[in-house]
Amino acid sequence: MLVITCHGNSNTKQSFNYIKLCLPRYTYIDLSFDSRLGFWNNLEVMEDLLSYYPDEQFIFLTHSLGSVYAAYLASFYRKRTLALITLSAPWGGSEAATLLNVIAPTQLFRDIKPSSDVIKGVQQLSLYCPITSIVTTSGQSSLWVKINDGVLSRESMMALKGDVEYYDVHATHNEILLHEATVEIVEEAIEQAFQKSKENALINEMEECDE
């Protein structure tokens, strides 16, 4: 079992150092991206990288935009994905990106505005794994009046439908990576996914013996 991390925009794999330090017993593989290259180009590179682990099961642990990448990857590798654990995920996109893309157009703003193909697509993915999504509620950017974490609205972070367990944590968009509550939620989600995998493997083994 591999824990696949994917950082947020303008961050790096170092974002997960605190969580890794608190949970050292897992094996981590870090995915990275450059938003200037465009979402779909980055996603293709990530998919190619994970193809080098054909026999592994995945648990995705992600922050912000990295969560959207992971959701697509989980749909590609649905049979091998045990869980998707996200922090401050822009499931509904960034409302601010729509305005900012008019003022100063960039590939990032085009990719993460609510009307983009990327964000519309993530809403339609078939995700069969358990999803644990931490929602951050401190920060309060003046760009909008909705409850937000300084970067994303709470509404966007709760826009993913399906088998999603949401947790509110009073932290800003980046503080969540260093929050004790995050470690507790992440550890519980990983352990539950691992135990479920063991149970399924045992059931499959018994069924094969019966045959």
C-alpha cells in the first residue's frame, strides 16, 4: 500500500513533511505539478508515473488543487484506490478565479474557475472509494462574503457529491497541513481503508477456496 501525496498550487511535496513526521510508518510517493503547464498535461505525467507501480494499492492524500488531480487519478485506478483523503479541496472551483482570470488571465485561473472543464469534470467522476474531505473555515478573504479559508469558500470545498465524509477544521488554507486534527483524521482514514482492504482480501481468498 502506497500513500500518494499531491500538493496544492504554488506548494511542493514539502507541504506534507509534518504529516509524514507524525505518521512515519507509511510508504509515501509524492506527485508534483506546475500549474503553468495546464491541468491535463500535468495529469498525464502523473498517470504515467503511477503506471510504474502496477501491483500497488493507493491511498491518495492531497491538498487544495492536488485533490482534483487525485480524484481523476482515483477514477483511472479505481480498482486499486483504497481511499481519497483531501485537505481544502476546490471541488466547486475557485469563485475568485473567474474574476482574476479577467483581470490577469493565466492557465491556472482558467483551470480552476467553476465553469472550467476540469471542475465540471470532477463533479461527474465515478469514485467508488471512501472519500474523507477536510474543510477549512478560518482565514476569511475579503474577495467574497461566503465562509472561506482565505483561498476557497466552504461551499466549494463541500461541492463533491457521493460517499464523502466531511470534517470542518478551524484553520486557514495552508495551516491545515500543520494541524493536529489533520493528523488524527488522516490516520483514522488510512487505517480504516487498510482494514477494509484486508477484509476484502480475506473474503476473496475464502471465495477462491470454495471454488
